[in-house]
Amino acid sequence: MTGPAKRVVIGLDVNAERVTGEVSPRTHLADFLREQVGLTGTHIGCEHGVCGACTVEIDGEIARSCITFAAVCEGAKVRTIEGFDDDPLMVRLRAAFTAEHALQCGYCTPGMLIAARDLVRRKGKLAAAEIREAMSGNLCRCTGYVGIVRAIELVMAEEAR
């Protein structure tokens, strides 16, 4: 018989606020954010890092929080969809997603928006086929991606001006 599971105390910056918590070494960042921090905008879809619903930013890079252990984020700067409220690029992406009907049920939308923002920042202007390929790591069961690609194209065109 084994003893109780080992727990560790972690401290990280979430959306520019210091957060601490006690987790098991195998607690995923998505679970920590949702259950202990109360940030439910990070969705858990597949729990295998495939669908992208759990996409967050960790130290400025996008990552799948469902396959990232919270304990390895000690000292990291994590940004969830809630942390992008005042981000000018995210504001434009949200407006474009709305205008282009790029969301339906909304489950994939937080991860999709974070990935789209990262793509616009890194790549600038891309053709529709390139956007579709670059966003292929984020799955949507509702939209068919046409509106999503158009929304990203729209924002990329604005950025190019």
C-alpha cells in the first residue's frame, strides 16, 4: 500500500496576477486554471493536446494546457482567454469572428482566438490556404472553418495596412 499522493505548491502569474496553489505532480494546467483559479474560459476537449480548445499562452508562446503539467509552470507567466480582454489585436479578432460568423457553439473559440492571435502576430498576411493549414491544430465541429479563415484574413489585411 502506498501513502497519500505527493502534493507540491506552485506559484505562477496568471493574467498578470500572482497565483499559488497546491497540486499533485500530475495535475494538468487546464485543470488547475479551471478548478483552483476559477478561469473557465480554458476549455478541455480531448485531453490529448489534439483539439486546441485548451490553448493558452505560457511565457509568450501558445501551448496546450491539457497536456502541460501545472507543476512545470512554476514561475511562468500564463495568459488565458480572460487575460486578453483589453488586447487590441484580440479585440479586432473577436469583432472579425463575429462579423464573419466564425463561431457557433463557442466551445473551440477561446483556443481558436488565442491561436489566431499568435498566427497574426507571427506571420502577418497569409493566403486562405496557408491560414487553414496553420490553424489545423485547432478543431471546430460546427463552423466548417470558412468563417474562421475569413475572419483571420480580415484581421491580417488590417494589420498589413
